[in-house]
Amino acid sequence: EPGDCLVFMFAGHGCQVRGAHGRTEEALVPEDFVEGAPDSPLVFEDELHALFQRLPSGSFLTVILDACHASTMLDVPCSVDTSTRPAQKLTTCERPREVARTEASWEKAKIQHAQARPRFMPEVSASAQRQRRTPESSGAALGRMTLDPGVTAFCFAASRTQETALDANIRKHQRGVMSFCLLEALQVLRYRCTYEMMLEEACKIAQDIREKYMPSMDQHIVLTYCPNSTPSEVVVLDEQYATVAQHRLSQQQPQDPTGADFVPTPQHQQQQQPTMDTRPPQASPQASPMRLFLIVHTAYHLGSVASGPCDTVVVTRVGRDEHRTSTLGGTLEPLWERDNKFTFPVHSEDARLELEVRNALKNEVLGRTSVDLKKLPLATWDRQTVRLQDQRGQPAGEAELCFDVRLELLQRPGGSTDRQSESQPARSGRGDSGAGSHRAASPMAQQRPPQQPQQQQQQEVS
């Protein structure tokens, strides 16, 4: 009930599961799991999501998972990535990517002199499709977290998805590396600290172990948290802070529940956003030009449609304007980190954004999708992960494309339009450059669109 302070802790092994349709999921491995046995029990991420979904607004949850493949077990978009210096705070997340886990990779990850052993099991293949505990269309990676946004929630996970959590012989005892670091951090901080302080101190201890004891350790602690409970403001396991997220949520302006910091639950009925169909007459595309920002992130499960080696490129079009991402080779789940941000001018006759995933090695189309510009909300980043289709409009295997899109109305002070937005961007195979790239900033930066001048706003009101 509201005000309760709860802890969920698991120390053991984690694994990835390849589903019957090629989708990769993550799971915790219980004691009664039998490797190689069909349908041996696992605790899947959506089962924990469904469990935590039952918590009411005003409750306080701390999750501690000393295992591999555990960073997605709390369904929230915000996290602290401690693999960088300084640590980076992220406000969006993606679905876990498949990592090759075999018996050979388990042996390779061991560190003999420290008696260090990986906390993962080789990848498990599901023999049949199972019944999920949460809807397929939900999840923080899709902008629809299952956790109530009024729950103050934090999760310490031992490593990132592609890393290896270890247990090792530390001070003559076999123990999980993260568990040791967290306990030592609490002692150093005299058992009174915020979650951010605890994370920073634990990472210092982990770095000391890495430098002096296990140089090959690639493990970095991950802290994930509810958007409404900031790690620097909540004291560890102090029930007086149970209602922090609930209070912050209540302070949000009710007329704007879909702002950049708001992450709705599936039950939340969002207020209708203005679109190209519903905007006021003064804001018609004929009166003012519009600009579309696009960021292509990643493609999933291209192996279900590609017959061999694949050099992947995404071709994007709005009207007569076309841009291409850089070409990534050697992977069937490409992740673009550069040459993936584009800006399009949008005119009244432009109806759709078209995206086409191609194999440049064979000059073949792997799949395509499109976005109806008239249905996009204005001045709002919209993350979409969509199934690709073939030329007949049928699903292209299990292939998916993840991207962010944002539509903005451009108008200069005094009512004059931005004539520069009406010119065609350079059609380069390497993406936009110059001013266009700067305007297409990442949605993680949560940039706000330029506000209209006060005089113009008064005119629209009148």
C-alpha cells in the first residue's frame, strides 16, 4: 500500500532466451532450472514487470540483481551508465540486443587467479511461444512503461546487457562483485546516503578491484529508476522518501500530461495531441512551413529476411527529399550512432515519411514502413518500433525498425516564415550536415521547440 518500502533481491545467473519467433528476451535463472531440459523454469522480465505493475502510487521499491542480463528487469526508461567517465544519465532505453552466450564464452570469461566466474547461462531457445504477462505493445522501450509513474523505484543491476557480471574470491570469500561493492559503499557512507551517492561509491570500489585485481573485468554497475524519483534526491531504503515520485507526479501541470518527462502507463488515457489534422487554422501548412526531424536508431531481426551477409542502410524520404544512413556491415541487428539524424522540410502536399531498409551488398530491399505525417503530434518526440513489410504489404519476417520522429511548425517572430526550411537539404549518402544536423538533436536531450513570441500568441488567442 502507499508508504510501504519494499526490496526485491536476486543473486545468481541470468540468461537470454530466443523465442519461437526470433525475439530475444531476458530472464533470471532459478535454482530448479535444468540446462538442456525442455521448458525448464525461468523468471522472464515481463513476469517481474507484471509483479511490479501491481504496486500502487506512493510505494517505494528497491531492486538489487547481482546477475547478468538483469538491467531490464525494472521497466523504466531512465538509467545511469557508469561505463563512461563521468557517468551518463539516460532518459530513454531500448530493448536488449542479443549477445552470443555459449559454453565456450563462459569459459573464456572466467578469471582464473581470482576464481571469478560469469553469472550467465548460455542462450536458451524456447520450443514454443509462451503467454506473456504484459502486453506486447507495452514497455519503457516503447514509451509505455508498465510501472506506475507514482512509484519511487530504483534497480541496481550488476552489468550492462553485453557485459559479464562476476562472482569472485574477494577477501577469502566467494561473492558477487556488485554485492560486495554495494555493501562496502554502504559501510563507507555510514549507511546513510542517496542512491546516487551509493552508486558512485560502489563504482569507485569496483574500479579499484578492476585496476588492482582483475584488469580484464568488463562489468559496470547499472542503476535504473523511475523518471519521477531522481537518484540524487532519495535516501536509500528510507521510508520517509516513499512518496517522492507520487508528489512529483502531482506537481506536474494537469493540462500537459504528455510532456517530455512524462512516461505513461498503459492505463493512462493521454489527452489528444494536436496533429496536422487538428491544428488551428492559423497554423496550417500552407501558412507556415513545417520541419520533420528523424533519428534512425536500430533494426532488429534482419536475419529473418536476409539470406546471407548483410550491409545495411536505411533510405528515408519525404516528398522529393531523400537521405540515407551510413552503411553498417557484419551484423543483422545494426545500431546507428552517426550519420543517422536527418531534417526534412514538410510542405502541404507531403503526406508520409517513408523508410526503406536495404542490403547494399546485394542491392535488395529487406523491408519498408511509412509514417502518416497527419497523425504525428506537433513538437513531440515520438519513438516508434515497427514491423517492416515486404513489397506486397505483408510482414517481412520478424524484422523491425526503431526510430524517433518529431514534427515542428516553424514561424519567425513577427509572423514571417523560415524560408530556409523550404529549401531542399543536400541529398548526400552520409546524411545531413551543418545547421540541419544541429536542429535534429537527440530526444534524450529533451529539447523544447522554439516558443512563439508573446505578441503572436495573443493574436492566436484573440
